[in-house]
Amino acid sequence: MTDPNSSLSEAALAAAARFGPHPAPGTRVRTAGEMAEVESDLNPVVGDDSTPLAKSVEHHLLVTEGRRLRAPLTRPDETRVLVVANQKGGVGKTTTTVNVAAALAQQGQRVLVVDLDPQGNASTALSIEHHRGVPSVYDTLIDGVPLAEVLQASPEIDGLWAVPATIDLAGAEIELVSVVARESRLRRALQTCLAERTGDERFDYVLIDCPPSLGLLTLNALVAGVEMLIPIQAEYYALEGLGQLLETVEMVKAHLNPELVVSTILLTMYDARTRLSAGVAEEVRAHFTDRVLSTAIPRSVRISEAPSYGQTVMTYDPGSPGALSYLEAAREMALKGARR
Ligand code: ADP
Ligand code: MG
């Protein structure tokens, strides 16, 4: 047991040591169990019977200190454009997009999220206005409105911007069919936007949250992006449909965007207590080897609660295992650098 009187910074040190930049040799995935253990390590310091507010403030301090104890993230040489895609619904695309984006922004990066799902879940989680009539990615795709005119700054997190998706986007899949250069509308808009912002103004990361289908919206993302981040839910049917996704990627590479690479795989909703999760992790790693981040995201109620408060878990409960996992996953991704 940790001494309840031990200073915050000691606890933060311990947390930092445990969540250091590189996993211990032989560590395959970090598990919910390990994350939970860390939380219980911190509990004697935080005090179980403290009020939720006090606990959350303490957690926040721990996380902030833990972060400061490690080397800050340097900005990438050029903007990294990541497409978060998987045509399966409910695997954690949106959750991953907003939390990785928030984690990167909290570590000093300038991040743009493009919500490309008509459901607008990423916009909701980031508290970005997206009711009908708000200028959105729909206007960019269909009417060629510059992204700079539709993006909004996050009210919660510095260094984070988002392009909202409104319900209008539901019709875009069909409307795009008759539009000129229909699969490269987003690419053009993004390139213009990125070219306008240089130096300190430059975006370091662009994350595109795709809808759960392989239609024209996802195609626009695959043509606009360079790297793909595929979240895979650690459950039985996880790998089903992945073949189809990879075939689509090959098709896009061959005809539309030769630069595209599957750079990053993230295991989500990982449950360390089940052999199933471990089995899926093993299978995914056998196929994608070092492209799989060693940090897995545990199943966590806090992660799923955050959007209903218009927040990411990174601000909703920064000390929770889910937030720490996303912080670590984002860091790992940033430190690995772009893969070509
Ligand atoms: P997708 O965008 O792929 O459809 P979401 O990110 O919307 O998937 O996630 C689907 C559901 O699962 C959401 O209700 C979300 O809150 C929940 N969820 C995602 N990741 C986790 C997690 N690590 N733990 C618990 N719930 C999660
Ligand atoms: Mg989604």
C-alpha cells in the first residue's frame, strides 16, 4: 500500500514510471487489469471516500504532473493525416478519433478532427455545434465551401478544432454520385486548408472519423488521408470484414491514392479477464505485427459516459484507466512517427 501521506508528485512519478513511453520488453498489450491496478495504487493517495469532485481534481493533477515528467511531444515534420476507418459499426472509431485527438492536443499538438459520419457523434463528443443549418463538412463536400469556413474551435481543449457533420451529410452519399471528382472532394479541400496554415498555425494532426460503411464518404477520407488508423474491437467477430476493408485500401492505393498506408491498429474495448480478448489481440498482432499499438484501450464505463456530457474522457475523467490508455496510445502513435 502506498503511504497515504506520500506527496502527489511521488504518486505521479510512480504512474509515469508505469506508463513510461515504451512498454517493457515482451509486453504485448496493456490490459484493463493493469490500468485498474494503477488506479488502485492511486486510490490511497486520492482517498476513496473523497467527493467525486475532489477525486477528479486530484486525478487531473496526477495526470498533468505525470505528463510533465515525460518528454513533451515534438511536432511531426509535416501534418499527419489519419483516417479512422472500419466499416463495422460500434468498434470505437468515433471514441478513438475524439480521444486520441484530445490526448494529442493536451500534449501540445495542433489537431483537426473531421467528422465524416452523418450521425455527428464526434461533433457531439467534442461539444461542436452541429444542428441543421450549421456550416459543416456537407457544405465542403457538395458545395466546395473551404474547410477554414466550416471548422470550429473546441470549447474544452486548446489546440483542437473540428469540422462538424450535420444530418445533411446523410444525403451526401447519394448527392456525391453526380458531383465532379466525387471521390477527391475532401482531399482538395483539406490540401487547400493545410496549405493556408503554415508555421505555428500548422495543424500537426488531422483525424478523419468515418461512417460505418465503405461508401463515397469513407472513400473521400481514404483519398484525402495518408495513414489509416483502424480500431479493432477485441471480440469474437473482430476480424470479420477486415479483409474487405483491406481490399478497399488496396483498390484506393492502386487507383486513387498511392500514398495510403495502414499505419496503426488499436485494440479497443479490451477485457483483460477474458481469454477471448487475449486471443483476438494475438491474432491481430500476428497479422499486423508492429503496426498494432502495444497500448490497448480497456472497456470502461467512463469512456462511454463522456459523450453524453459533450466531453472526451480526457477531460471528463482524466485519471481514469480509459483516459490514461488513450493518452498512452496517442503518445505511442506520435513517437512511432509516420510510417511510409
Ligand atoms: P463507432 O464509431 O466505430 O461506431 P463508437 O466509438 O461510437 O464506435 O463506439 C460504440 C459504442 O461503444 C459507443 O457507445 C461508445 O461509447 C462505446 N465504447 C467505445 N469504446 C469503449 C470503451 N473502451 N469502453 C466502453 N465503451 C466504449
Ligand atoms: Mg462512429
